[in-house]
Amino acid sequence: MSNTDTIVESIEWRDDHVRILDQTYLPNREVYSDIRDVGRMWEAIKKLRVRGAPAIGIAAAYGFYLGIKELPENAFESFWVEVERVADYLETARPTAVNLHWALERLKTTIQAHKDKDISEIKDIVLETAKTIHAEDKRTCKKIGENGVELVPKEARILTHCNTGSLATGQYGTALSVIFHAHEEGNKLQVWVDETRPLLQGSRLTSWELMNAEIPMKLITDSTAGSLIRRGEVDMVIVGADRVASNGDTANKIGTYPLAVLANENDVPFYVAVPLSTIDIELENGEDIPIEERDGDEIASFNDSKVAPKKVETYNPAFDVTPHRYVTAFITEEGIIKPDFDENFKALFED
């Protein structure tokens, strides 16, 4: 059996509802949840039951349909008011991941393009578009992995951060797709996996995916990465992203920025693997990317037990922004994109 056959699907449309693999239970239990309304989908995205920029976009698309399918089928104008309300509500779940906004805007544009049709027909078109977004992401992530293989040495020690595999996408992943496909090609890999805040998504999720695929890996604390890089035990760093500005500034899980600086200081290439939908071409630079701040209990407690003094003040951002000067290249479904990112991104989107 191919190693890529072991790759899970974390989100699935089933007849009239969505089934997700609830990632808050991993790695100890595989719990699947059926989601039948937009409120449950909002909660699933907010609580990281479904997570990862592409997967959030897919979940939001299905959640959007669940939110509009029972709307009264009256005049288009009143229907549209409610459509915008549902979209605005879903956008509040996670503000940093651009794929959520991208998917909702695509669905709203689709509705406007068919506004002369019956409302019931428009709803069917929305569901089919959500399914298309899901299918496209699977193909996109496979292509990202195939394109990235050329950058991976035959014997590579790769450092990755957070979770960027099938759990974070429709299938295969972004950064992990490169690793999966390089392994499939016969490359001898050793993967260093940062534990990653918040919610230890590297230790809980990336380790689980790599072990399922039988890819050699070792789990490390985030603060161990610097010493590994300095000692020459890392050949490349590959991460994903939740939003990329048009100049290449990249928002990813907290702890990515110091990795990029360390890689740059030690002449280690730093790659970002993303679908084009994660690139916010309208955003000039990373200064304007909204950064989600999470509940301080995530760092003041562990397994519901306090590990810090009561009433301690906390600061718990979920993301940081890596300036484009630290990024060696982006790995996308359209190929490898090198600096000048501003110029090369715009040329790609104009095409």
C-alpha cells in the first residue's frame, strides 16, 4: 500500500451534513462529529475542532450552506440580507486565516451570479460550489507536494512547525504534502517536529500523521529548534501559512518568525508551502494581518490543572508574522515562487 493511502480526510460532506474528525481529541482518540447547522460549524472552527487555513475555508463553505439552506425562499433582496449575515457570522470564528474569507466571498459571488434563479436552485448551487472548493483543495495540495519534492535533498533533515497535513486541508496538506511526496519518491527523511503552541498541534497532530505514514520523525520542544539548526542538524525548514501578503510577509502559527530568523542566520533554506488561495494579493504587507489572541488559560493551565499562579496576566497570540526577507521561496500548486515576491505574485494573479 502506498504511504499516501494512509493519509486521512478530516472533513467530509455526507448527504445533508458535514462530518469532521474532531482534532481536539487527537492523538488519543479518533472522534468524528456530525455538524448540521451553522452554529455548530462556527463553534468547531473557533474551538479548533477543525483547523488549518484550507480546512477552515472548506468547513466555512459547508457551514455557509448549512446556514442558508433553511432560509425562507422569498425575494432575492431579503434572502441576500440573510446571506451576508451568515457570512459575517462565520468570519468572526477565526480572523487570521484568509481562506475562510476567500471561501465565503467566492460563495457570495456565485450567489450574485445566479440571482435571477429560484432561491432553492441557488442553494443547490452553493452546496455544489462548496463541494468544488473541497475537491479543488485536494488536487491543489497534491500538486504542492509534487512541486516541492524538487527542493528536498535525497537525505534530508527537515524541520516543520505546527500541523500542515491532511488534518489542516482537504487532503495531503501543504508543508506535510511535500514531506509525504518526498518520502513516497524514496527520499530518506528525518523530520524534526516542533510541539507548537497553541494546543500543541505539532506534538498532537503532526506526530500522529507522520507516524501513521511511517515517516521517521522526532518530536522536539519549540525552544530546541535553535540549537539543532546551529549544530547543522537541519537541512531545510518547511512550514505552512494562514495568510500571505502580496510582498511575501507570512502569518503562521506563533513561533514561525524566530525559526525563520534562525534559519537565515545559519544559511538554512526556509520554505513556505501554501495554496494560492492563502495569498492575500490585496494586502500590501504583513503589518495589517489581524492576529488572533487566544484564551490565557491555554498557557496558564495544562490538562485543566493550573501551572501558573492564579490571576496571572497572559499574552497568548496564535500567530506571528515573518517578514518576506526571511523566506527562501513559496511552494504552490503553480510551482516554486522565488523573490521578488511582490512582482512574481502579481504576475501570477494577473495571468
